[in-house]
Amino acid sequence: MAAEGIIFNIQSFSVQDGPGIRTTVFFKGCNLRCAWCHNPESWKFEPQIQFYPEKCIGCGNCFSVCPNGVHVAAEEHILRRENCTACGRCADECYAGALALTGRRMTAEELFRRIQVDQPYYQKSGGGVTFSGGECMMQPDFLAELLHLCREAGIQTAVDTAGHCPWEKLERMLSDADLFLYDLKAYSPALHKKLTGVENGQILSNFEKLLEYGARVIVRIPCIPGANWEEIPQLADYLAGKPVELVELLAYHKLGEGKRKALDMAIESFTVPSKADMQEMTDLFESKGIPVRCSGV
Amino acid sequence: MEERIVVSDAYRARIRSMHDTKVKLNKEKLAAYGGSIDIDDHGFIYFDGFTFQPDYPDESGVLYGCRAIGQNLRRFLNEIPVYIHPDSALTGAWAGVFQNFANIGLRPEDRPVQFAELHKKYGITQSGIGGMNHLGPDMTIGFRDGLPGLLEKVRWYRQFNAPADTDFYDGEEAVVLGMMEYTARHRDYARELAEKETDPFRRANYEKMADVNDALLNRPPRTFREACQFLAIFQSVDRTYYAGGALGQLDELLRPFYEKDVKDGVLTDEEAVWMIASLFYNDTHYSQIGGQLPDGSRGLTSHVSFLILEAAHLLHIPYNLAVRVYEDESCDPLLRRAVEYILEDGSGPSFSLSEGIETGYTRQGHPRELARMRAKVGCNWVALPGIEYPLQDVTRLNLAWAFLYALDEVMESGNPNLDDLWTHFLAHMKIMVNCIKDGYDWHYEVVSRNTPEVVLNLFCHGPIERGVNSASGGVDIINLNVDGIALATVADSFAAIEQRVVREKKLTWQEMYEAVKSNFEGKENIRLMLKNIPRFGNPDSLANNWALKIRDSYVAEVLSSKTPKHHLTVIPGMFSHGDVFAYGKRLPATPNGRKYGDPISHSAEPDPGFAQGLVSFSPTLKANAVASVQPGMGNSAPLHLDIDVDMLQRAGGADTLCTLIHVHNQMGGTLLNLNCVTKEQIRQAHADPDSQPDLVVRVTGYSAFFASLSKEYRQQVVDRYLSDEK
């Protein structure tokens, strides 16, 4: 086995993506386009150049090394992204850190060695490794090998997925994954499509199959006033009585806006829910007997 | 899990009153000391207008020698104003270090002028020569003998040994008499206050204070309160003399008194908490709680350990308490409680880690049983109470100087290359280490006739019995520490040259050198090129390899020989204290992109902002780096973690931190200093220190009011908090 994948971040001491102390590995590439996404660099499967103009010192290195004329000195430094092949030469020469290449290809073995360093933290805390994204299910060979390597080493794993994939792909992970962090973003197919670009029939079907199989599942629901807020109560009804380990209500935050700007992507801003709003929503889930936790406020 | 101690509102109010006074006094001290105090936030009281006229032994105008110092210290203790806080259980305060009032030090002919040139060349401002007070007392000696017993002991051994020169015993006798007179003055002052007091509790409290002090003048302490008062007297005098600051294993020291008083029905838990809080109000002496019996068969945590934590938590002022961490479940209840208080208070105890400290000590040739007995009783340092003279934290070798001289030499050679740079670096490092070793021989020869440990000798095993100062064979173990600093600065500099000059050839040696020598003037792009490499702490970086290589060579160099003349044992350490600004101030630019005057790296830590590229900053990333480069001989090279509590807001935050601490211990770490406030809080306090006058932070091994620190020291803490945003 020598599966290779592309990732854009390794975050150790992660305490928000599953139990205990974890390392979260962010896979690059996603098949959803959530309007609020706080990891917009995760959408494409290829490396991308991020540009932080506030760090630019005007050295001009990027202009001289780029073979495709991507960097243009107009009134301000702009990028002709349509010409960019993400070769990374400009980022290599940008010592001020204004340009960064996001996305790095690694073999499963390479990545495994990196995450294994923190194994004592996982063991002591009941933590492990969370494979997130992007959508980690979009790189199934890479993911499957990583899960297997972790299993063999005795490292607990979690797969953080939106579940929009053929069931066979998820089924393949069941033997090695210890936990699924399963995102539910809206209840109705229409709203789901409006917010993420896809309907949620396959997502809910896969979710139910996971539960039927007896997988450990933590449901994660982003809570975004003006987007999916109105449908969250319907998700509560849907989840009532289902054997999920926990439902996590994640309050929307705006931390992804800077990253969108760095990729020249349009910024769609939503309202950040108040603590009281989140408490109300939490109470609703509790009233239905659903194990729930709120975070992000 | 031990239940939290129940403390009534009345006792909470008394403890709070001491907290409020401390904040108020701190403002007064700041005004008197020019706006900031970067050292340990000692508990001294600033007595405006108090002066002291020393009796110097000769025309040199220097106060030196045991008798002269002892007699002057005795006079000083008789002249400083008496002090009793109305809501404290204990009497006394200290009025600032003695050397602020007397020109105390090495007599002119004993000054190390022969080292001046080397010290200047290599920026050695802390050579260890004349280093004081970096040993730990065994307070069971004081508890066994009491003040009268100590006096009797000094007199008996003077007569029994009948030395040709009684200077040593005369000085020690004067110190004990001074302590007794200080005690008597506070007894009388407490009586005086009691007579005037109308509040029934306070009146009774003053009377009790007077009785306790009177008892201590006549016999050893017998009750918990008397033991606390004895410690307060000791730490007031100890701190006065060269800012001594070690108490020892506080829970075990107090446990016999607590158990006896509770059995006798004369002490409640809340009274005990109040008395301990009063002791912490008196001074920030370093002490340890937890740990194991020497044979490792039982944990030392007791109910008293929790009383001590509770007192520190309720008082909520700077205090220097360490929880000893080891790998057994008996460690966990106390560790967990300490972490809970840090999450509530923002800072709290530090964590002294057994694995690195004990295994390292066994590498010095000592048995594990002895290693377990070492207590964390200094900013970073640990010592065997009463039997070890380790002199940690009194030397600094700024290895960046060795690097810069090496760089100059290889550039002058006309054929610069990494191998030669390394060889020259090692040569300069050797000169620096040997300079300290020579200096320690000098220290051994001269310190005892100049500035003997007149207070700590009384509480060590040997000095009084032998008639010898602890620095010169008074105690059994002498193992002198040498701290090498700027590890990351040098490792990153080597790595920057290797990557940018040797491997990538983006710069020639000459271009790099010219940029460094010009302090990167007009060469910002080159500076950033050199700075923005994967730095020490980044997984798989070249800098990590350099850091390990430097650590290994430094440790080997220090251990390669004993001191040349007296064959004293020398031990490597890596602790910079908070002095990274001071040591960077006169250091020219370095190839890691650091400009002239910028701070050097801290102890064995990576620089803030080290995590770049694929990896994001995390506490574990930093912890792993620090654990990997420990000098490994039992002396602490601390890890500072400043964790945003927002990140730990979920239930389980305390468990997470406990795991972090345990794993750092397992990986060979030695000391962990933890702050847990929000980034927003630290930003606001930095911008406007007065807005949060009682925010306490752990600077390095010691804690302080954040508002007391200079802007540079505050910046250190802020940089650590915001290291993921660099």
C-alpha cells in the first residue's frame, strides 16, 4: 500500500474534534460548498496559493519567479488565479509570508509517522486522531490506509464527514474507524441544496445505515442564524430516539472570512448566534432526550 | 476526589483583606521602584523613609565576613519597622533585601578581576562567582531545635570545635540573636495592638500572636500556628539576606503539627487555611507539595497539601508553589485540584516533573531514593533540603556569542563552510564553559570568607556541626550548575545557513554575512528569508537536528571535566530566567533573522511563532520540542505554556491539562509553568496594566502581578499567548 493524499493542515492538541487530546488532519478537497465554510482552502483537491496582502513587503520576488504571469502589479498586487498552476515558486520566494501554498501531498505512511508522535497524549486522554477536511471521504484509499495504520498502532480514530458519498465508501471505513463525527447541516433537501450545493438524501440515508451498523456517531450541527437556524428544530425531531452518542451544536463564527479573502473568494457573512440563542437550542434538544453539547460561544 | 475545603465567609474576608492590601502595597512599591519589578513578586513591605547605616569592618566600605554580616544583619533586624497585618494570623514582614541597605559583597582583593576580559568578550554577566542562596534549607532542623535550640547549637559547637578563628560561629550566633530579637519585637508589638484593639476577634488574634511569638522565643514550635509563625520568621530573615527563597516540602513540614492539633481539637481546616494564606502573604518563598516517599512506596499528598492549595487559591496573589508530578494514580487528585484552580484563577502552582528531575539526578551518580527527595524550591531549580549546594540559576552562558565569534572566524578564513563553523562554535563554547569552571573554583575559595550563607547554614545538615559555610563543604553534596542559553537562537541560525546558503544556495555566505553584520539594514528580504525557515520545534526541521546537536555537545562539554583546581562537580542546565531581553540587548544580529538587541530564545524553548506551514502551533508541539532537548542531568529546563482558556472551555479542560502535564513528565520534561487566561484578557492587560491590577501570571518559574512587570517582560508573556498568530 502506498496511498497518497493531499492535506492542508495538521493540528495537534485539538480538543474540539472528538474526545480527549487529538490531532486533527485536514484533508483537502470537498464535494460540498457550504456558504459559511470556515475552511475554504479545503474545497479544491489541488494546492492553492493564499495571499495575505497585509504581510507583503513589495520585494517583487513573486513577479520575477512566476512562469505564468499570475502576479500583476496594478494599483495593488493582484493575482490572475486563472493562470495559476499552484507550482508554489512564488510562495517559496515569499519570505514575508504573504504568499503561502496550501495543500501538500503526503503518503499515508509519512502522515502516520507525523501523527504518531503524539500517541502518548492520545493514550493518556482517551483521544486520538480525527480525519477532517474538506471531506476526508473524498480520498478513500488514503483515509482507509491511515485508519488501518492507526488501528494497528492502537491509536483511536474519528472520521469527520458530511456523509455525501456512496455508502460503499463509508462501509469500507467501518472496520477501522472508531468514531464518526457526522455533520448534519439542514433537514429539508431544498434548504440543504441551497446552503451546500447538494441535497441531503444520500447523507441521511448513510447516517441511518451507520446507526444500523452500530457505529459510534457524534452528530455535529452548525448553528447559523439566517441560514439553517430555522430547520434545526426539525433536525432535533429527526434525531430524537436515534442511538447517537452525542449531538454537538456548533455556533457559527467568522474565522473563515480572512481565509476566503486570501483566496479571493466572495465573503458571505452570517449572524453569530448569541449565547442565549444557543442555550435555547440546546434546551430544545435536551427536552427531546437527546444528549447534546453546545460549543463555540 | 478530595472535597474542596469549606471556608466560612469570615475567614474568606480575612484572606481577601490580605489580598487587597497586597494589591495596594504593590502599587506603592511600583511607584518607589520606577514603575516595574521584573523579579519575583516578593512580599516585602516598602517602608518609605527607612534607612540603615552599616558598620563596615574596614576602610574598603564593603560589608563582608560572617561576623560582620551577622552583626549588621542583627542590627538591621532590630531597626526595620515592625509590621502586623490586622487580618493575618502571623506577625512580621521584611523590608527589602539587605544589600539595598549595605554594600555587601566580595572584598576588593577577592573580586574576580582575572576573568573580566573573558566575561566581557562573551557577555557573561552571571558567572556564578558570589552566587548566593541557591540551596534549599531543611526546615525540620528549625522545627526540631527552635530558635533557642539553634542558639544553643551554635554556641555548643563553637566551644566544642574551638576553631582558631570564631568568625563563622560569631556571625551565626548574631543571626540567631537577630531572629530572636525580631521575634520579641513583634511579640511586644502584638501585645501593644491587642491593648488598643476593640474588635473582639482581632484583639484575641493579637494576643494569640504575642503568645505564639513568646513561645517561639523559649522553645521549638509545637502547634500548627507556631510552625507557620516560625516559617514566617525564617522566610522574612532569609529573604532579607540575598533574597533567599526556599522553604521545602511544605505539606510534609506542616503535617505533623496539623494532625496533632486536629487530634487535640484545637485547629479547624479553615483556621489552617487562613494561617497558610498568612504565610503566603508574608512572602513568596518557593515550596513544593506532593511527591513520593524516598522509596517510592507512597505518595506524600495529604489533606495538608489541599489546605495549602486552597490557601493559595483564596489569597490569589503571586505565590511560588510547585506540585510534584509523577506517574502513579496517587499523584492525580492533587494535580487535578491544582489544574482546576489554574483554570479558575488564570495561574497557580507550577509543576515539577519527577521523571526528568529524578532520572537526571541518578545520572549524576545519586540513588533514585535521594532523587525523590529533591524539592522544587527555586525559580527553576530543585535541591535536596539541607544537604545539597547546587547553585542552579546563577550562571548564564549565552551561546549565541560563541556562534557569532565562530561565524566571524570562518568568514575571515575565506573558505566558510558548516563543518568549520561548527568546530569554531565548539571551541568558543569550550572557552565559555571553562571560564565558568575556573570561576567556580574562585567562588569556592572566596565566597565563604566574604558572603557566607549566614541564614541557610543554620537550617542545613553540617555547617554548624563542622563550622564550615555550606558553599565550602558545609553540606555533603556540591554540584554546581552551568546554564547554557539561547539554544533556539543558535539552532535556528545554523539551520538558516544550512538551508538558505548551503542547500538552496539562495544566498552566498558573503551575502548572508554582510546582511547579518549590517543588522539587516536595507536587507529585510534576506532577514525574512533567514527567519522563515522551519525553526526549532517544527517537526522534521533542520533546526531540530541542530538543537539536539548543540544540546549534546554542551552537555558533554560541561561534564567533560570537573573544575580544574578543586575538582568540584559541574552540571549542565538550560535556564535563561526571564532575562532573554537583557541577554539580547547587547547581542549583535544573528542569522536566524534576529536583529541587534532583540531578545534571545528562552531556556530550552522554541521561539514564539516557530510553527509554520503545514503544522499549526499547539501546546503539544512546543512541549515535545522542550522535552527533546532537556540537558538531562536533573536540573530543570522549563516549558511555559500559556493556554487560551477559550480553547478549554468545554468540560474536560482540567483533564486535558492533566494529560498534557503527565505526558510532558513521561517524555522527560522537568518543569511546566502554566497560565490560562483568555487572549483578550492578556491583550487588554498589556495595553492597560492598571485595568487588571490583580492579574497574576507565571513569568517563568516565579509568578508576579502582570501589572508589576516592565513592558518587555509583559511582552514575553503576550508573545507566548499569541504564538499561534505570529
